[in-house]
Amino acid sequence: MSTLKNDLLLKAALGLPTNRTPVWLMRQAGRILPEYRAVRSKFDGFKSFVKNPEAAAEVTIQPVDILGVDAAIIFSDILVVPEAMGCDYQMEEKKGPYFPKTIENEDDIHALSIEIETSLTYVLDAIKITKKALNNRVPLIGFAGAPWTIFAYMTEGSGSKTFTKARAWLYQKPELSHLLLQKITSATITYLKAQVASGADLIQIFDSWAGILSPALHREFSQQYIAQICNALQPLAPVTVFGKGAHHAIEETALLNCNVIGIDWNMEPLEARKLGGNKTLQGNLDPCALFAPNEEIKRLVKTMIDQFGTQRYIANLGHGVYPETDKEKVKYFIENVKEYSANLVAKNNLIISA
Amino acid sequence: MSTLKNDLLLKAALGLPTNRTPVWLMRQAGRILPEYRAVRSKFDGFKSFVKNPEAAAEVTIQPVDILGVDAAIIFSDILVVPEAMGCDYQMEEKKGPYFPKTIENEDDIHALSIEIETSLTYVLDAIKITKKALNNRVPLIGFAGAPWTIFAYMTEGSGSKTFTKARAWLYQKPELSHLLLQKITSATITYLKAQVASGADLIQIFDSWAGILSPALHREFSQQYIAQICNALQPLAPVTVFGKGAHHAIEETALLNCNVIGIDWNMEPLEARKLGGNKTLQGNLDPCALFAPNEEIKRLVKTMIDQFGTQRYIANLGHGVYPETDKEKVKYFIENVKEYSANLVAKNNLIISA
């Protein structure tokens, strides 16, 4: 189906049989590896690092070489989109992102650009360099934030437990909220199409702040914009939708033109299967479980795969890997997924496509 | 059923018919009222304020007088329990709680006291003063944090988005975790029994950090300790269990010896009814909705009551009211619950017990 030597992730995403469960980790590039920190230390700030295509490509490939994951995900940040639209951010060490000037009114929205492709050449270049260096070993995942999550940062101005200012927009200025969300959506579609054209094999949409919306607000201000992105992208590449905390939206996400639904660690795999229709599911080990002794990690991987099943399934954590995680534990997790799922497939005598 | 002039909350908690839906707000005492801030300003720090029974009683009663809520909730903090056990905290303005010395090992756990009643006389005195001053106008709610939430602060040392250190305990030191959780549970039961003996008419258990646990961890490290508290307290007073973010636990909570299940704003009322058995439900308007125009608040209240129904229901927000909320909006919310639910009961010709 492709020139990829390891196409397990794409097969699983498309619902095709696999001889074991593919595995990768959210945030696998750019958090846990000493090899990453060595590259990172050559740059003054996070942003100069992110904007260097060679460095981004290098840390993107590291987990494939070092950890043995079944996919690479381009090293970048969801906030490059608001920046390219004209809403600049700063990344403060240990404090997270900060927007000196938030979006306050209609004029601010009209001033935003949706023609962001040229401002993001550095990401597209990083994808091209990575693709070449990967030499078809594994697929490359491209990504963007979901429009609601980007909106939340642009209006709130920083991370927050409650994003009160962002959510107040939805209640106080619903029309303006839709105007801004539509602009973010249009820009994101342009950006993701360019990622695919540059070589991304699969696209993941991260709705990191989906979980702070009520089901009704989520439907009105998040889901319909994700749907637009799925409709535009799925003809070009498989699409994964990961709405962290949006347990109530799984059934609705199963109706979208996406291929994979990301599941966080707050949901039982059996429940996710019940609600997720025939979509491929991705997740959902608690990132904190990688602090457990090996024996417990082995047990948790077994339970997870027993419940999700080996097919139409991509093993992952339920959120990004925590920075302080020991890379040996990550390797142990990955090896266990591979070994246990392969044995289970063999045992169940599943038919494997060549 | 009691000498209370307004016993709507207790009737609803016990599943008895009411001629309208009772309403109160989590954090109604101690956040939004200028009258609260006037009392608060007389004290140097949060802790000297909390430890003054007269002042605590005064701000407890303010929302009854000013907002017209159907219950008072004693002004205090869930962290008075770890402090009384010997694990001291500091409350930093705008930064939240901070524990200079966290629980690290078995010795630390053995050093903790569970005979905390005498250390918490100030809360019991505040309850007695409040009861007298309320003069049976409305019921008084007592409360405590759920053992897992208290454990999370004692081991993490501060608030956190992920409570990684606290959750790592559960994976790395499960036996010690159970030892600490059991001590917190025993102390909490002593404390809540004393609250009831001092005059609290209903008890609410706040599991504020339930939502960061996987369903399996929640079952093992949170739910069973909440169950112990319910078993000990329900013979004395009705009990409400509020596990924020623990959408997966509603069905299991419905099997506990509690009377009311608190629902956050991430769950649809119809879904909560489906999973909540025959328990009374409490919640769940998004606190952010109180930033909306009045017309929208009216619409949201109507939808909420239509979905929960007027009976076996206590109207509330889905979490604590936000500090910056306009008190006129809070009053509008309360008035709308009262008026709309009363009309609906009358319309449906429900039989009202005298």
C-alpha cells in the first residue's frame, strides 16, 4: 500500500489488519531524550530551535532510532499557527506559552492573516528534511491544534486551569467567537494541506483543551471546526482527532470523516470501543504509569491491549509523555506493546495482509 | 421532617418531593461578595481568617441573606484536615496552597495524627455559631475533601495540573499510598461526625482531583475510601459525593451509601440521570455561564432543569463560582432556578408534601 518499510501505523489507521499493534508516544520528540537536550542546548530559546528545520528534523528522527517507535511526529508546536496568523507568543521556560497581545475585538480578528503557508516554510522544510532522512522507515505524522484550543490561547493569553477568559468569549461574544474560530480553521486547513504536500503521511488534530467545555459548547465551538478540517484533509491523508477530556464527544467524533480517535487515560478502553463506532482508536496509558516498576508496566500494557484489541488500534499514552520519564521505561513500554500484541495476533491466528 | 423553615435541600437530598428545586452555589461563601471581602480584609492571612469562628460564621451566612440560596455551607477549607493531622500548609495569595514539608515516606505517615477533632475546634465552633445565627432558616452543609484529593496535596505539596508526584506514589508505592489514604479517611470520618454533632445538616465530600485518575486507579485509591466515609456518615446525615471530572465513576457512585451525586459541567444532565441510579443529582451549570447575558442564563437554566427534572435535583454550578463573577448574575441565576422550577412543578401538578 505504500513504499514504507514499516506501514503498521497507516494500516491500523485505515482499519486494515496488522500483525501487531503499532506504537508511538505523544511528545516523543522533544521531552525525554538526553539526545534531544543536546540539540536543544545549542539554541538560545525554544522558538529559534523550533524554527530551525535541520534541528527539528534531527529531534523528530531520534525516537525512531533510539526508542523504536512505529512513527515519527514532526517536532513543532501548535502555537506556530497563531504566530503565523499575526498573534505572537513567547515560550517561557517552565512557565509555558505567553501571548503579549491577546485577541480582544473584531478589529484584532480582521487583522489576522489566514495565508500562513509562507510564514510556516520552516515547518514544511523540516517535514521534507525528515522524510528524506527517514528514508521510508516509518510514517511521519504532521499535526495542528484544534481551532478551539488555538482560540483558547489567543484569547486567554497563556495556559490556564480553567481558561475562564477564553470560555467567557463563547458566552459573551458567540458571533465574534465563530468569526475567529473560522479564521483559525481556514488557516489550519491551509497549513495541514501543505504538511501533507511536504510529506506528512498522517495528520493529528490536538484539541488539548476540549475537556473544559460543556458538551453543548464543545459541539458548537469545537466539533464543527474539527469536522471542517477532517473533511478537507481526509481525502489527502488519514486523520486522527484527539480531544483531551472530551469523553462526552466520542460518539460524535465517530461520525466525523476521521480515521482515528485519540483516547485519554480517563476512559476505559471497553467504553471507548463501545462509543467509537468502527474507528481505529489510539491511546491510552496514563503517562504516569511509566513511573511504575517494569512488572506493573507489563501488566498495564497487557490489560490495555486485551481491552482495545490488537486491531484497529494504535498503542500510545493517554497524553504527552512527562519530561521526567526515564527513557528505559519508555523503551520497555514500546517493547511490551510490540511483543504482547504480536503474540496475541499469532495466537488468535489472525490473517495478516502482506 | 425537621424544624427548618426551608428544608427543600434536605427533602431533595432524601428523594422527597419538593414544590420547587433547591439551589445553592459551591464556593458561595468566600469568593464573590463585597461583603465577604470586607470581613476578609480585617485579617492578615487566609488562615487566621479561617480559624476565626465568628468571622467564618459571618461569611457563611452572607449568601443566605444576600443571594437567597437554599443552604449555607460552612466557610472553611479542605486543607484544614492535613494541617490538623500534622502536615502544615500555607495559602499564598493568587497562588494557592503550598506545603513546606510533603509526605515522603512511611515515617512521615506514622507521624500523622488521626485524632484531629480538638485541632479543629474552630470549625466546629463556627458551625455552632452559624447554626444559632441561621435560626433554622436553611440547612447548613458541612464538608471535607475526599481522601484522594487530600493525599494529592500532601504528597505533591501544591496545586498542579497533573499531580504527577502524587500519582507516581500510586504506581510506585501502592501499599504506602493505602496506608496514608486510610489514615486520612479515619481522620476525615472523625471530623465529619463532629461536624454533624455540631449542627451540620448535610455533608459534602469534595473529590476535586478525581478527574486526573484513570478509572482503575480511581476505583482502587479514591472510591473505596469515599465509600468508607459514606458508610460512617450516612446514618447521621445525608451525604453528597462530588468527584470533579470522574465521569466514569457515576455508575459506581450510585451504588454507594450516599444521597446526592454532584455533577460537573462536562456531563449532559440526561447522561447523568441515566447513570446515576435513583440518587438525587446536584449541578451542573458551567461557572463561566454566569458571564453570559441574562437572557442566555435564563435559557441555560431552563435547559438544565428540563433535563435534570425538578425532583431529586439540587441546582448548582458544575464547580465553584469564579471569583470575578458579578453577584447580580448569581442572584439572577438563583431567581431563575426558583421561578422556573416552581412553575414547572405547578404545571406538572406534582403532589407536594406539606
